Amino acid sequence: MNAHRKVLMGKPPVVSYQELLAMDERPSPSFFARTTLDLGTDPIPASNYTSPEYFEREKHKMWFRTWQYAVGEDEIPNSGDTYVYELLGQQVIVVRQTDGSIRAFKNVCRHRGRKLVGESACKTSFRCAYHGLTWSLDGKLIENPFAWDFPQLGADDIPLLDVRCESWAGLVFINLDPEAKPLLEVMAPMPDHFAHWKMENCYKSAHVGKIADANWKVCAEAFIEPHHVICTHPEYNLFSGYDSTQHDILSDHVSRFMSPTGVTPGPFLDRDIDDNRRLELMLAAGNRALDMSKKVELPEGMSSRTFSANSVRQMVAERTGYDISENSDADVLDGIAYDFFPNFHLWGGFKDKISYRFRPISHNKTLMEVFMFSLAPKDGPRPKSAEMLMLRDDQKWCEATQLGSLAPVFDQDYSNMGPVQEGLVALGDEGLHLSKYMEVRCRNLHRMVEEYMNR
């Protein structure tokens, strides 16, 4: 070996995620089985992230033909409650009907094209502020002050333009493609998996947004692999088994990782971290598995992983009344992160479910949103959904106290986005060399973008 060219080469993980599941005293759900896909090792063009022309193709071929999470059903509970969802110059009004159903329409007057609704509110009808043409909540034209001068139009000729609108687990999704496949069909098997974690009983407990100076794929890829912990989140390094993470492609539109907690990853095994030290590090990092209001002391003979899982079981029981004592350690403790192509990410488990949505503004600017979905008390009233906090450019994520101990973690993730985008611009037409397995979800993201653009 050339003494001047010594390279430190990482070794494969010493334990797989499936081997960790086998060590658990309780069985994990069958859907924890490994489901991967070989997507090869070809480079990804840097221009996929930087080209305005590529982005324009994405917009028309992919973004306007995919399902987008818009709003929670409980955020528009009453007849006339209206939410405005915006995406790349398209505006959609999602409105609760008098019969309790939910419909969506393009937010545009059919007369001269003015935007009908300025902001989310409760409406009795949709009246254009330009000339007064008015539509009912179900999109029918009910008033035209100058109908006598529109001989070409009958009363039913210009309803509001329908937008596909379907729901899952209390979340409303829209799709600008009238020929799109049904939401639940495209989203499978995610709905079945999240029924296990009682997603239908969750409410939005936090919602924070901030603009990132990066392509939407740069933002999304920051959260679909966990081995960036090694440098981006050093406080998590010694108890996050990111090299033992399982990466699954469950369908074209759904992927996930399952990353163990309470496990020291391979690069740091030489530090001989014992369970007591691992627990101390978890406490210092504010890990959500532990109740910071209580004294934490590891019983003799118990692993930090089992102790942390027991802590989650107790917190969930105390806060919600649900008994998850028979659920496996992995089921209640680990980082189980799903994404629904193209831009909705949701964590499984019984702790507060982390969720992300990435809405592109341009080829190099993205609205990044973080949600928390919390399990509502079993026998108590369902809390009201949180309103969105929009951070200014000069504000940090750590100012969003509703995100708790995760807020500074998002500052760490955010700190990579701008520099990555700048580096991609510098790369020009060069390729990015992603790993084969640990970054298979990143590869799948690009695969699906290309599939839509080639249809």
C-alpha cells in the first residue's frame, strides 16, 4: 500500500436488523420483514437537482400527477370550512360540504380567472371579488349578476373545476390528475401498517415550516437515510445503530427504513460503550424514549435498549391509556420512517410520529414542513390540531419549542441543505455516487421521478 494514500474503509455491520428482532423477547409484526430492491450502483446526475429545465419537467409530469397531503380532516370540521393548498402556481381549495363530505376545487373563478379564496377560512359560498360571480360549496354556479350577457352559458356550464380529493387516517390528499389511481391503492401497504400504530387516532400536535435554499430532493434525502448521524448528529452517534438499519422498498411509492435505538454502531464499537453509558448518552441527547421528568436508573442485567422500550410503554400508557406492553422493543422504540412518494414522510411507532412535507417553490428553493402526530387519549377528548408556525429566514428551528428536543436536530439537518445545493451546482454534469443499500431509498426517489417523466 502507498503510505501516502491510506484510506479508512468502513466495515459491514456486526448485526442486522432482523438479527436484533430475533433477540427481542416479544415478536414484532410480520410486516417488519425485509423487502428490499436492487437498484444498482449507477451515478445520479447532479443536474437532477440543479437544472431549471429538469425541474419544469418534474413539475408538469410528476408533481401535477401525484397525491399530495393537503390538510387534516379535523382542521376543516364544519360545513364551509375551507383550506387553501398551494403547489407550484396551482391553488386548490379543500372544503367541508353540508353533508359532511370533503371536496376540492381549483381556486379560480371560471369568468376571468381571479383567485377566489385568499386564505383558509369558513365560507358559505365562493364569491369572486372581481365581478361577483358566486359558486356554492359544492362548486355549482349560483349567482351571475350579468347572466343576461352570457348567452353562451347555461346555469350548469361553468362549475368550479373539480380536483381529486381522498382521505386516509384523517388526512386529506389531493391530486391534480383526474385519471390518477385511488389514493389507498397507490399508498399500499402504508395504511395497513399504520393501522397497527393507531394513526387514525392521532392528531397534529405540531406544525412548523421554513424555506430551504435547496432543491426538494436535497431536502427529502436528508431524512430517508440515517447514517448521516455519524457527522450531522454526533450526540446520537453512540446509541443509534444506523449501520444495522433495514432499508425497504415496499412499493413504487412507499419505502421505509427501520433503525435501531440503544445500539452502538460499528464505527464506534472500539469505544466499549456499556449499557449504563449508552443510557447516559441518550439522556444527554434528550432522546424521546426517556421521560426527562423522572429519575433514570438502569436495573442490573437489563440492556439500555430494553429499558428504553419499557420507558416508552409506560409513557404511552400514562399519556394515552393504551396498553402496548406486549409490543416488541423494536415496535415501540426504533426509528421507523416511511415516505410516500413524492414528498410525504411519516414515522411509525407509538411515540409522537415525526412527519415531513417538502413543497418545491423553484428548482433551488423548497418549503420544508415538520409535523408531529400524537396519539390522542384513549378515553379523553381529541386535542385540537396545532396551527402552523412559519419560521423566518433569520430564525432557527430550535425556536420552535413545540418540536421539543427534536428542534435543534432539525437545525443540524437544515445546515446541510444549502451547502449541498451549492456543491451540486459546482458539480455541473458530474454524477453522485450513492451507496447501493443504505441509500436505496434515495435511488428509488430518482427512479420514480424518472418513471413519471417518461410516461
